[in-house]
Amino acid sequence: MNKVAFVTVASLLSQRKVQLQSAGDSRQIYYKLKSREEHIGDALKNEYDVIIVGGGATGAGVSLACANRGLKSIVLEAQDFASGASSKSTKLVHGGVRYMQQVFQLQEKNRMEKWDLVAEALRERSNFLTMCSYLTQDFPTLIPCKNLFDLGYYYFGSLIYHCVYLYYQTGGHTFKPPRIVGKDEIQQHFKFAKCNYGVIYYDGQFNDARMVQEVLATSSLKGQNMVNYVEIKKLIKNEQNKIIGVEAYDQIAQKQFQIKGKCVVNATGGWADNLRLMDDPTVSKRIVSVAGSHLTMPQKYGSRHWGYLIPKTNDGRVLYMVPWLGNMIMGTTERKLDNAIHDPTVSHEEYMWLLKSFCDEFDVDASEVARDVKSKWSGVRPLVYSSNALTTKEVSRTHEIEVSKSGLISVMGGKWTIFRLMGEQTVDKVQQLIGNNQQRIENLPKLVGDWTQFDHRKEIQVMMTMFDLPQSYAAYFLTTYGDRAYDVLKLIYEKPENKESLHPQFPHTVGEILYQIRYEQARKPEDILFRRTRLGFLDQNAIFTVYEKVFQIMAKELKWSDKFQKQFLKENFEYIRKLEF
Ligand SMILES: Cc1cc2nc3c(=O)[nH]c(=O)nc-3n(C[C@H](O)[C@H](O)[C@H](O)COP(=O)(O)OP(=O)(O)OC[C@H]3O[C@@H](n4cnc5c(N)ncnc54)[C@H](O)[C@@H]3O)c2cc1C
């Protein structure tokens, strides 16, 4: 990043704009997003059609659907956006091959439900990748096979999965059919693999917490509001017991305030019962909180491009190994919790089970593997009891939308892959409730950083030349921000000190952090370390190196007083220390 003179950046970007226009490309180069303070300012004076409680995948999906139907909405998130399950997923955009398998199992009672679940998710899988090509990719997954029976079984299973996708196909993204692979090809990708053959099938993959940012940025540019660190404390009702607003607490300004709205959507994931009980203390609980843990391993244990699925571990569960941002993540476990918690710790049993399952499958040295673990993390799946479940054990993986007598719309369960559909279906209910009949937009909305025929390779070349960036850096900015990368780079090149690197092994600089504070509402170091960048998930040691630097950038930008800084460090140090292992 040396040759570009700071003064010339604006003119370079203007030249790029002219270049695009003369090529008939009408996309923007600058996207002026609102600051957190501007969103709060709007919230205090607006009256909304929809107040969305919860800023994870589900809340973001509802916000996008509101934007596309001309409804005015605000997302209120008690912690940071995507700080719940939505930053801790396996990062798969998938139909769920294991549910496909269950459709054909003799003992399976809910065959049709499982079929619908797969069909719906496969349809949305294509939509997901079409909406946001820069943050997603399709990726081959290997199912290792021990014998020819397994090979036939998994090949035909994957073929049916592919046929279901072809039958229900929507969106512009196409996936390749499954194929059989032999030892040589497997060894090229997984040098420690023991299997001789296997089946490759295709699914999608993405960067979950960044996806929330991209969806919210898209909604924001379409006039919607969103604020993090605002918790809903109370639902406000009129004399007819209908909800007309919420009482909220802004943790940053430490102020309570009211927001008026025609209806409230409860998109609080694992916390959905809290709001349902706030609305009506007599309702029965619907959410089952199940924690799932992952480990991050260096890439040498996996492949740069292929995923690996162990279809049956020693206790019958499936285990994924997924290449992600230059590393490999492995998960997940299932551990029932009494209540949803924000950052559940990875239990010793889960940690050992993950390591053991990995070491059983690959030809590796167990103690070396244990030393090489780079990060561990856990999130809570918000599963919903099926309304027709006979016992509490029959927990469905589908989603459900419930409308209470007072008008609280709770959207529960589901998965990341279908966030768009859940948003659309929730807004159908909103419209019935508030008497609005704006039709759904049939064309898929592209997210802010995307555009038709996004040519990644060409764009990376342009960025490398314009900013004298190494290829890996240009690729990082483009696959993280899409077209917004130019806004981020503009800020990085605005002042010499903005180019200062945070960590020698990562592409993050002071300017990028400033962008995340100003336009993505980062308000605590962990917002930057875990969700705006994904450092904490990739390398827990790296966050100890950069925490102080990030803290100082935030303190300066947000004008934190000395007293506030001391208090903040006292309150938050414990949080970071907990992650040390
Ligand atoms: C381990 C694991 C792996 C997964 N893997 C995949 C996968 O590979 N692919 C896939 O498609 N899906 C996957 N999922 C599922 C997916 O991650 C979730 O379905 C999805 O993220 C849920 O999003 P959500 O917005 O409903 O919940 P959350 O992301 O948990 O968001 C709910 C938000 O509500 C906020 N909130 C709660 N109470 C209040 C209040 N009173 N006021 C304001 N805000 C409040 C919380 O702070 C939270 O941020 C996985 C889930 C887990 C846990």
C-alpha cells in the first residue's frame, strides 16, 4: 500500500466512476451510510410500521423485506448485531443433507416435514448466493466412504439432493451435480485423509456476521433504521391491549426512551420466549436452546476449497470441516441449555469430543492437533417446539410465525440459509395485521455491495492497480465489503496514520476500523474483533495482540473520557480473559 498518494485517492475514485459509467455500469462507488447517532435521532422522531426486536439473521431478514415493500421499520438489538447465533454458525448455506437422509429412514415419522425443510432450504440456498455473490461461494463437500455400499448410498443420496434442488431451483446461482472421487484427488485436498474414495456434493458457504452487516446496510440505504445496544424492556399497549410501541434502554447513552410502532416483531432467536412472556405471562414456552460448538484449526489440516463431512461419528452425529477465511472450522456439537446465553463457553466434553472425532478420522498426531487449535466458540440454536409435537423431545428444525392477541409477531426457529424467506413470511403477517397490501417484490434484492455480473477477478485486478494492493488484500476487501470496499479504502487512504496495520498476519488497518465505527455501529472492541473483522474466531491469540490498539482507536474516535475508559476496561477485561485458553 505505498505508491498511492493520499491526495489522489478521491480523484482515482472519480476516474473509476467515469470508467464504469462509460462501460454502461450504473452502480455507485460511494454509499453514505448513517452513523449510530443518526439512527437513534431518527428513532426518537419517527413512528414506525414495524419495530423489529433482535438484530441477528432473522431481524435483518425482516428489515430487508420491510424495505422492499415500502414499510418503515427499525431494528433494535440488545447487544451487537449478530452477537447471538448469527455469528456462530457453521457458515453453511445448505439444504441439509442429513434431513434428506432422514426422509428415507424407516423409523422417521415426520417425513413430509423433513422433505419440505430440505426443498425450502435448497430453494433459498440459490437465492442466498444470488443476492450476495461477494460474501458467499459454493463449495464442494467430501463425504468419505469406507466401502462400496457407502459409496453407492451417499452418491445416490447426494444425487437425490441435487435433483430436489434442480426441481425447485430459483435464483441465478447454479450448483454442480455430485461426483465420485478417488484416493489421489482426496489426498491432494486432505493430506491426512485415510479414506480411499468418497462422494463430492455441493453446497454454499458464507461469512455470517458480515452478512448481517450487508443486509442491514442494504436496508439502511432503503430508508430503514437499525440500532445496536438497545434493549427492549417493555411492550407499550393501548386500552384495547394492542401493542403500540416499546420502551427501550440505550446501553451506550444509558438512557431509556420510547419508540412508537404499529406492530412489533419478535426476532430474538433463543430469547424469543422472554418477549412472548413479556406480552402475555400465561403463554407456554416454545424455544429450546441447544448450544453448538466449533474449533478453528490451521488450514494444513483441511483443504483450501473442499469441505469434509463425517456422516456418522462414534456417537452417531455428523461433523463438518469447513474451509473458512484461510483456516478450517470444525463442528458442531449439540448441548441442551436451560436458557439462551450470549457467549456459552465450549465445555471440556465438547472440546474433547471434537478433537477425538477429528483424530479418529484423520492420520494425525493427537497432541499436535490439540496444540494447533486456534480458537473455540459456541452459539445457541433457537429451536422451536413443533406445535404438533407429542413430546418435548420432538423439536422441529423448521420455523414458525406466531401472532399474539395483542399483535406481537414472533418468528421462531429456522436457520441462516432461509433468513430471506423468514423475513418475507413475517412481513406477510405484518401486512395482514396493519392492513397494508404492498406486494412482495418478485425479483431478488441484490445486497448493497453486489451488482449484476459481479466479476470478482476483474474487480480485484482494478483494486490492486488503483491502490497498489497485494492480491490477498484486494481480495479481502472485495469479498468482505463488495462494492463498498471503495468506501473503506477511501478512508484508509485519507490520512497516513489510517494505513497503520493492526496485525502483521491480517489485512486490517486503522482506517478500516474507523469505517466500522462510523458506518457499522461498532461500539465495543469485541464488535470489531469478533463480528466486523472475524479475528476472534480465526485466531484467539491475535485478539490479545490487537485488543489495546483497537481500544485506543475507539477511545479516540468516540471521545471516551479517562473515567469511562477505566470503567470500560474493568467491565470488559473479564470478558476477553474468559476467551483465553
Ligand atoms: C452452532 C450453530 C451452527 C449453525 N450452523 C448453521 C449453518 O451452517 N447454516 C444455517 O443455515 N444455519 C445454521 N445455524 C442456525 C442459524 O445460525 C440460526 O438459525 C440463526 O442465526 C438465528 O438467527 P436469529 O436472528 O433468529 O437469532 P440470533 O442471531 O440469536 O439473534 C437474536 C438477537 O436478539 C437479541 N435480543 C434478545 N432479546 C432482546 C431484547 N429484549 N431486545 C433487543 N434485542 C434482543 C439478541 O441479543 C440476539 O442478538 C447454526 C446455529 C448454531 C448455533
